Amino acid sequence: MSDLARQQCFNHPGREAIVRCPSCYRDYCRECVTEHDDRYLCSACLRLQATKATPTKRLRMPVGALMGLAGLLTAWTVYYAATQYLLVRNSPDHSSRAR
């Protein structure tokens, strides 16, 4: 008889263990383990692995808002440059003089 067959569930004494958790190396019955990534994990190790896999939240600026702001800034710059050009072109100092 194998060593695992003589083991009892860590959570349920008296029940035969069917699997050993590869993370904590404790023996568990069928009700206490869950298959995850092609291996059986106990609920405590599964929770621990889920918290490790959760990415940390970062503050991210929306790309659409930045693109809209860049478009408005570009349009304002072009409009401002065009008005300045027209003001300089039509000023009395640059008008054509008759000969």
C-alpha cells in the first residue's frame, strides 16, 4: 500500500487523502482540492496563487482624452499662427506703396 493511501485528509480526519497539494505538501480528500493549471491545489494555496496573479492597479490616463487634447492644441496653434500671419501681412508697414 502506498504512503498516500494511508494518509488522511488534512481538513477532514477520517477521510482518505487522494492527492497531495504540490504547494504546501499536505494531503487532501477529493472535496478539498481544485484542479488549476493541470494540477490539484488546496483552497488555501489556490487563494494565495490568485492574489499573486492579480496585477496591481495603476493610474492610467485614457488615450482618447490625450488624443483629443493634442488635437485641440494643434488646431489652436494653427489658428493662432494663421491670424498672426494675416495681421502682419495686412499691417500698414507692409502695404504696397504706389510709385
